[in-house]
Amino acid sequence: MGTCRRRICGQQVFGLGINRTERLPGPVVQWRRAPPVTLTAARQSRIRTGFPGSWLSLTGSTTVAPTAGVTPYGFWHHVAVTERTRRDLCPGLLRPWIADDGALVRVRVPGGIVPVAALGALVEVARAYGDGSVHLTSRANLQVRGIEHDGGRLPGAVVAGIVATGLVPSASHELVRNILASPLTGRSGGRADLRPVVAGLDALLCAEPRLTALTGRFLFVLDDGRGDLVERDLDLGLVALGPDTAQLRAGTSAWGPVVRLDGAAAALTGLAVRFAGLAGNRPDSPWHVDELPGSGAALLGSVLDRADRTRVSTPPPALGRIVQDDGRVAVHLAVPGGRVDAAVLDEVRALGAGEIVVTPHRTLLVPDLENA
């Protein structure tokens, strides 16, 4: 049974095997081969749209009369149901997703930081074995898709080629390196340089055997205090309060202690280990912090007030030339369709940078340029 997703009046409706969705009154969402139940019979999280991983996931196939989703205006409202029946299947290199156009491989790049040479090598893999492009994701990761496969198994040359890029440093932990950070951190604006926190967190995650139990959807979000990521849904994260301190976060609404940035990676790793222990490794285990009984408070032990300095908001950086704090320049490039092909790669190389930063807006920052 396939998964379908449909928007009605600005809300997202998620489900498995949905045949029909109608405007109220008389809404019906048909799930095949089962007696009718209502959404109120399922264990639910808060009503929210767009939460990562909040698919309607009930045991068996049901017919849902969405009485829990009726708004005062008479339209369907997405209700995030957190009851799981399987572990997640979020793809990686060693666990590709088999789509209609072939196998899809996701390569996680913490903080969106990618050496230009590695990006070029990945584009070559995509040209030789995939659809010719490296696809950017909204979590600032990279994907290669359209790869021929043998019953779900990738050709050895594809695996070897992607490993040779240096972007998959840990086979055991490749799925858990989901670290999103303010793209311009340490270069332009923001209260703190979070690049050392990103690197330290990635190293600690990969060194902790217990964290292989995290799902491929578990997300760390690090906002450097400018407020560009503070509204993103997350599992664990922080917001910088100054150059040396940040307030921790657990789940979308729980705020934790203020910590020094030089200890933030260890603090976040400790919370992730605690989550893995509370969630377990069963087919019905939670995928996200908000799915735990008690949500983020269950990890933090006690919830603190949100610091006033975290109440900030900044739009995405404008495309084009950005003057960095050190006087050098970053160029923010549009990437049509979020697809890095040979032409986009040539544009990046022509600027002469050593690395790029993938943004959650599916664009590229080319930083540290002397003459741009």
C-alpha cells in the first residue's frame, strides 16, 4: 500500500493507502480492508502540520472518520499520530530507498559543509550511475537518485564511489548524522560560531555505539542566535545566547539549561543517549523526542523558561554577494530545482572556493572568497 500526501486548505493530510479525501461536511478518508474507527481512538500528539515524521501510522489498514480533525471552519486538520508499527526506513548509502525511478541514496553532511572536491566527486557518481544531478534536501543534505539496482542492492562501484568522496566517515552511524546549523554561522552575523559545535557533535555521535539506535529522521538543529532556524521542528538543539553560551532544546517546545558552547556537543550527545534508552529499539519505538511520554521534559528532567534572547527571527539570506565579518565575501547561489548538475558545479568551481555550505532552502553558499 503506497503513501499519499495531499493538501487541503493549507493543511497537510498524511496517511497510508488513502483513497479519497473530501471537504467537510461528510469527510471520508478511506483506509482499505478494515472496520471503521475514529482518529480519537488512536494515541495522538498535539495538532500540528508539517512535523517531521508525523505520518499517520496505525496498526493495520483502517477506515478513518476524521472527527478529531474538524475545525470550526469545517475543514480537515492534520492530526499527528505518534503510534509506530515499524522502524523508520529513511535512506542512506547502505540502506537506499527504492523509488519508481531507481534507488535513492542520501548522504548526510553535518552543518551542510561540503568540500568542493567531494561535491564534484558525488556529481560524477550521479552522472555515471544516477540521474545526473546531486539533489539538495531541506535538511541541507545530499541525495543521488535514479540509480539502477539489483533487488535493492546498489552496484559496488556506486558504494565505492560515494565512500571515496569522504562524505560517509562512519558506516555504522551514517543515518544519525542529521545536524542542521545556521548556514552563515561563523562567517556573517549571528552571535556565535557554531562550526566547532557541529564538528564536535558529529564526532561524538559517531563515537557512541548506543546512538546507532537513533532513526534516520532524528534531527539536531543549531541556531547561532540570529533566529534563522529557531522555528524549525527538531528533536534536540540549541540557540546561542552569546559568543560562549547557548540554551538547549529538547523537542519542539521544551527548553533546557544554558550551557557553555565548548560543552554543548557533549550535552546534546548525552541527551541523545538518554533518548535512545527511553525509546528502545522495538518496531513500535518512538522516532522523535515529541513522541516520548512527557516529550522533551522526559529528557531534560525539568523544563526551564525560554530565554528572552532566543525569541529572534531572521529570514533566509538574500541571493548574491554577502560580505563576511572578516571582509571576505560569500556568494549565495540559487540552485534550480535543488539539483546540482555539471553546470552548477562549474559555476561553483569558477568562484575558486574550497568548500560550500548547503542551506535548508536548497541553495548553496560559496564562502571565504577574496575577490568576488
